[in-house]
Amino acid sequence: MKMKSSIIPGLILLCLLSSCKKDNCIETKITEKHLESEYGCVNTKRTLSIDLNNNCIIIRSKADYDSKVSGSCHPEIDFSIYDFVIGKQASGNENDTIEYDFRKSCPKDELTLTVDIIQSAATRPDNVVYHALIPKLGDEEALNIIVNVK
């Protein structure tokens, strides 16, 4: 009887410790926004211009937007709640569409924006501008940006 009474508390302690180690992190998809849907800009993959080549930047202020981005779309973005990710990517074929996936992943709560540039069958080299409005990043908060040309 004495052996049972010493095993039961040990098993309870083991169960409690093992449940603390479980990763309860849930990957979260975050909705990004775009100049077309939020501000009525048209065909920004063609009408916006930025001095980048197969690269991207995060713009955090209206002054930076106005000095780095040219084209017909210069809305009043609220940079107190948004950051603006913009990039330019070359591809071997003409661009058909751009798809975005923005999420917070486990286990380190890393933010990742994945940009899929889908090419058409037209075999004309292309340069396309992509962008996303994302919730304001903290001063030390990192953003992983992955661009796939498909």
C-alpha cells in the first residue's frame, strides 16, 4: 500500500510537467491590405514605381513613401497603424497575378509575408511591383519576406 501512495504523486507530477512542455502555439493568418482595395488605386503592379531590383523594403512613414514611391497612387496611408511593404521583382514571363500570405508562425511568433508572383504563358520578361499594408511593426520586430516566382 505504501508503494502505491508514493507512485501516484510521482505520476501526477510527471503528467503536470509533461503538459507544461506542450507547444500550444497556433499559427495565425493575418489579413494584409492593399492600395487597390483600401484606397481605390488601379493596377499598382504596373502604375507604382520604386528604385529596386529583385528586392523589397518596408516603408514606415508618409515622407518615405512620397520620396521612394512614384506613380499615380499616393493615398493618405495612416502610418501610425500600418507599415507598407513594397518590392520589385523580375521574371522570365509576363505576370498574371500576385498572391499574398501573411502570418505569425510558431514557435517563435515570427511574422512572415509570402508573395507568390504567378507568371502567365506569355514569354515576355517582366518587372512587377508588389505591395502590402501590414499592421505596424514594433521597433525591434522583424518581418520575414519570401518572394516566389511561379
